[in-house]
Amino acid sequence: MIGPPLVRVVRGQRILTPEGIAPASIHIDQGRISRVASVDDVAASGSMVLDAGDLLVLPGLVDTHVHVNEPGRTEWEGFETATRAAAAGGVTTLLDMPLNSIPATTTATALAEKVAAARGKTWVDVGFIGGVVPGNADALGGLARAGVLALKCFLVPSGVAEFPQVTEPDLREALPIIAGLDLPLMVHAELPAVIEAATLEAAAGDPTAYATYLASRPPAAEHEAIALVMELAAASQARVHIVHVSSPESARLVANGRSRGVRVSAETCPHYLFFAATDVPNGATEFKCAPPIRTSEDRDGLWAALAAGDIDMVVSDHSPCPLGMKRRDVGDFFIAWGGIASLQLGASVIWTAMRARGIPIESLANWMCAAPARLVGLGARKGRIAPGYDADLVVVDPDADVTVHAGMLFHRHPISPYVGRRLRGAVEAVYVRGVLAFDRSTGPAEIPPGELMGVRVTNHRNRAAEI
Ligand SMILES: [Zn+2]
């Protein structure tokens, strides 16, 4: 479909609002939804009406776990390529992780560098996450004032030297400060001791066999880390969020903590919900991530945890790198960069799996739109089609049948374990605050419509907004 560059009304037979899917017209004023009315209520809006017909209209996805890597490692991804891919995948808001860029976003000065790098180059709205590393507790208040929407730390080595992991004493120092700032602390929860011991044991195995890599990162590393984080969160009353849960037992630990009053939430990612360890061919390092893709029983358990509400959301953990770093030449899982590129594909991947499991599309809007928006303080502005919300709208053909090929990917590097997979659903048109960001027939819009959220910087091309 070719949509108008700016819309005042989006109408259709299948509009997904918090009340369900029904015929409706969405009226837009200055980038916000002013009202949702009957489908025929479109008088006097002229050429600025988009009629989606029988296609599905969803709220734009909110992806709170994206590694853009700019500045400093722009050859890995970058704001331009990442946000074009996001738009093509129906993601209208993304949050950039504080690591893999240089500098890492661990001070307000580093955030300013990142904002300068992103300005004018974002096809979707972008917010920023600050980093918690050993010794930067004093910088967290400055990061919050400069506009980060969340914080992030690692309990295991992150893979890059400039973003070291924190230990229990570091967390005991930082968490009371974070509680005072009322920002969520996103935690990569795996403990190094468990992994070091398991890696020693696995060392005799074939490093190109996925099973060897899987054995080196057992679920116990995740479970013990989550138990520690929840104990510290309970003591400090800080809000914690467990990123990329790969094991159903982790979800149970989170649910138990929540029932005891710990302020904890959790996410999982498309790759843990779509693949199982037995799907990974030897040497196929495009599947490498940490924690690893586990068994099909684990995968089923994660779907059950989502259905039960023990896991709150699904976000990408898009973490790309240049092809050479995946070391497909040797296929060694232990030296390849860990990270799966999926920003453009998450919605289709999850929808494909949901269809197979008989789960209705409304759940996708909860897991990939509303819940992540709430996590980072955007719950009153993003993630729903309702009056007062930003007019971030995605027109989808849910029945389309698409085989992923490298040429359709807008990521800087078209490497992804989904290449060659048949997926259901296609994103037809994407609007960010009422402005066309992507159209399937013409590609990304010429002028990037994205804003930088939360930060206190303005400029001509890309107005940064105070939220
Ligand atoms: Zn990540």
C-alpha cells in the first residue's frame, strides 16, 4: 500500500484498541490520537485519510532492548540503519542500550555524545538507557537528569572492555541511588562463577557443536543471579527488570519475588520463543547469544510463563556485529560475537509462533507494545491506540507469507538466524506520530520522522522532546 506522508485519519475494519479488534477511525491531531470513532466518521479529512480496509492496524511496537552501537562502533549498526530496520519491522519506539557504543553511556557527557550522534538520523522515536558499572554510582543522578529512561548493568562480562560487570558490593552501592531515581535497573542476570566452572567442563567438547556452547552456560547461572538481584532489590526497594530470560525456572523465580513484594519485571526475546537448541546447526554462530537458546521444553515453558504473566514482555535484544566477528569461517561458538540481529523481524517471528500456538494477536500488543512502554515510563504515551497516545500506527497484513532473505533486511549487516525462514505477517505501512516512516512498497521515508525522547537537547531537523 502507499499511504499519505501525513495522516489525519486512519480508518479500517480491524483496528486493535485496548477494547479489542473492531472497525474504527483513528483521528490524529498534531501527532497524537485525539479520538477513536466509528469507521465512517471521516468527514472533511480529504487526502489525509488512510483506509486500511481489511488490514490490521496495531499500535507501534516499543522495543526497549536494542544495541545501536553508535558512536564508536557504527560499523556494527548505527542509528540510521537500526531505526530504518525498526520502522520496517513496525517498531516505532526503541531504547538504545548503553554498551557497545564508545563511549559507553555511563555518564551524562557520554549521553550527550550519543544524542549528538543520533540527532536527525532516526526513523522512529529513540530513548536512551544509562549504564551502571563499577565506580559510577555518583554519575547516575546526572544520567537521570540528562534524560535516560532506564539503567542497565551486567553481572557477567559484557563482551566489551569499556562496560565491565558489577559485583554484589557495586549493586549494594548503586541500588539505593537507583531506588531514589525511580528508574528501572535492567539486569543481565547470569553469574560468572557458574559459567566459568561449566566452561572448564565443556572445554573438551567440539567448539563448533552448539551443544558444547549450551553446556557452558547452564540455566543455574541465570537462576542464581536472579535470586541475588531480587534479594538486593527487596532490601533497597529499587525497581529491577530481568532482561532476556531464557529459562522457565527464571520466570518462576521472578513471579515468586513479585508475590513477595519485590519490584521486579522480566522480558524474553523472539529467539528463545522461536528456536530450540536442536535447530542450531554446527558452526551456525548467527544463533549465538547469551544466555543461549535452550531446549524445546524451555521454549514451551517460556510461552507458558508469558501466558501466565510471569514474563511481562517480548523485546528483541538486537545485538548485531560485522560478519567477520561471527567467525563463520571456523564456526567456533566460543570466539564468535554473541548477539542475534532481529530488530526488523521480531513482530513477524512472534506472530508466526503465536499463530501456530493459537494465541490471539491482542497478546502481541500487550507483550510488544504496552508492557515495554510501561517499563520505561512511556505507558501514558506509547503502546496503545487510544485518545491522548502518540499516533504510532502499524498497518499489517497478518496473513502474508514471507520467506526472509538478506536483501530485505535494513540492518547494516544482513546476518540473522531468521534468513531462509518462512514467517507470517508483513508490515505494510508505519506511522510515527502521524508521519509516514515506512511503506512496504516504497521503503523508509525520505525524511526521518523520529524524535529523541527524554533528552534535553533540541535542533532543527529532529526535535528532541521532553516527555
Ligand atoms: Zn542486550
